Amino acid sequence: MVLDPRRWSELRRFRGLLESGAMSLSEIARETGLDRKTVRKYLAGPATPPRRSASGQLVPRKIDEFAPLVDAMLRAEILMKASVIHERLAAEYGFTGNYQRVKLYVQQARPRVAEELGITPNELAGLHRRFEVVPGAQAQVDWGDEVLATAILDRLLHHCEVIAINGPSYRLKNRLQAIERETDVA
């Protein structure tokens, strides 16, 4: 997290208390409402505020120029990954910034865009549902690999009774009859 200069100076007031042992990092984090790691980073860092231009304005980030595009991408597909957005920005719009900046912007923008679209935070969290099954309940096999297919079938059928049916398959028999009828008509 990058702090604005006002919050940075507020946080720096606690440096003396931390060094004297009057307050711990956790206590300062609770007091300021910041994460403990953010507090540690800024209190241990150099005594210079975040970068500003000569006029006192914050130096614009590369992502700021592309923010409307990112917002439009999120409006079109709210769950689009930051990596996909970064790839599209670089390929289609010449974005030269790094992925981390895009990811940080998307983390900040996604809740705002979801709110614009009328999606509540609970609904947004529910959209990230994983599909999982218990181990052994499903298998995916590329049947072109005989060794792999045999190994998986052995594992799946270990406690099963195999009934081998010899003779013509009714499904295949009916399909062959349908093909013969089609060729006879043509």
C-alpha cells in the first residue's frame, strides 16, 4: 500500500513511540487503521514522504492514463483477472507499466465497479466459487495414452466387479443401420 503524504506524516509521528517501546507495531496499526506490515514498512523506511512533483502534486502513475480502459473491461466482465487486463493493455494499447501496478489498481477498482453494477460485496465474493470433488470421485483421461488409461482404470476398478459384455453393441448396431439408410436414400 502506498500512503498519501498526509497519512505518511501521521504514521511517522508514532516512530518515537515505537523506538521507545511505548507502543508496539500492532498497537500502532490498530490506532491508525493500517495493516501491521504497512506500519512496519513505513516506520522502518527512509524519513522521506512518498514521491511528489515540484508543484507538490503526487507523481502520476502509468496506470492512471489507462484507468478508464480498465474500468470498462471490469464493467464488461467483473471477474476478469488482472493478468488478463495487463496482457490486453500491453498488447492492444501499448501499456508499459508492470503487472503489479495493474493488480493493485484492479483490487481497488473492482469493488467500486461492482457497486456501480449493483453487485454487493457478498455477491461478488460468491462469484468466486471453486468446483471441487472428493479425491477419486472423478477422473480425466486422455484415452490416446494406453499406459495411463490402463493405470487409471486399474485404480478406479480396484474394488469393482467388472462385467464384460461380448457381442454387438446395440448403440453401434443402430448407428450403422442409420448410416446405411442415409446412404441408400442418397
